[in-house]
Amino acid sequence: MTEPRIVSAAFVAASNDPGKLPAPTLAEVAFAGRSNVGKSSLLNAMMQRKSLARTSRTPGCTRQVNMFEVAFTDGLHVHLVDLPGYGYAKRSRSEKASWGPLLEGYLSTRSVLRAVTILVDVRRGPEEDDLDLVEFLQALETPPRILLAATKIDKLSRAQQKPAIEKVKRQFKGPIIGFSSVTGDGRDALWQRLRHAIANERSDKPE
């Protein structure tokens, strides 16, 4: 059976107020992580577009909720949601304080949110901010599926990748996918996980 292909991907909306985002009519999957973890690059790789999600050399560039719509050959339409990066010390205290309510406001009010992928640098593993986010999501009335993407695996040799991913997996204690926005490794596996979440199917087999 031929795997579904992406036929279109487009920017939909951006807002620093979750209440002003488009009406929740399509399933949504969100992407969160510390600043400079490679979130925009991962989104571009997932959508197979070079620069649809803006990347920046300056950590913490994403300060709004950015929404994209992706359509597949099998008829699936889904919103990918790029959440503001967190944990970058050089941002002003007031600006960082505004991200907390923005993140929590989106995550706790979107009835169509099916999954949240938390990105961590495979060389650093999950940090306190990431684990706090996991706890917040698990405490929601209707928790979304939580996945972990260990990014930048291309920075390690092939021999180093599996042990590094296993180490992160032990820290996270949940489904994890090694990902490289450079080589595309992990893209199909992550889409498969997200599709299961959208269909509300369990797919938590060991990696």
C-alpha cells in the first residue's frame, strides 16, 4: 500500500491570543520545546517545505502560536501548531512571563488538540522545563498524546545515535523518536505516531 503523500502545506494564522486562532475544526498537533532546539526546522521537514516555518539564528524567535494546514493524498487535513520556545535566559522577564499564559491558554482550551510533540536536543535530553510541560499536559482534563522527538541526531555519529536516544528515552519514560531535520530521519515515524493520535489509536510499542 502506498504511503499517503503531502499535497499541500500552508501557513494559516499566527496569534499571541489563543482565542483569536481559527475555529477548532481540524485535528491539531502541537510542537513545543526549549528555544533553539530546532522546532521550526523540524516543522519544515515534516511539511516537506524549505522555509514555511521561519527559522532564526536567534533563540526564542517564535513568540506567537503559529498554525499551518497540511493536506495528504488520502484526504487527511491537519493543523500543525508551532508553540513559542521556552527556557531562553536572554529574553526579558516580562516577555518570558507572557509565554507561560500563552502556552497554557492554547494547550488547555483547544478541544481538537490530539498530540503534543516535545522536542529535546538528543545531546542534552529533557530538562526541567520539558518535564514540567509533561506534568502540565498530563494534568489536563483531556490529556493529548505526548510524544518526544530527540532532535539533531545528525550531530552524532551513527554509532552514537542509538545509545543517546536510549538515554533520553530512560529519562522521559515515554514514546521517543530520533529526528534529523537535515537527513529526514524520523519524519515518517513521527507522522505515523501523529496519525495514530489523530485517529485516537494507541501506538505505544517500544521503538
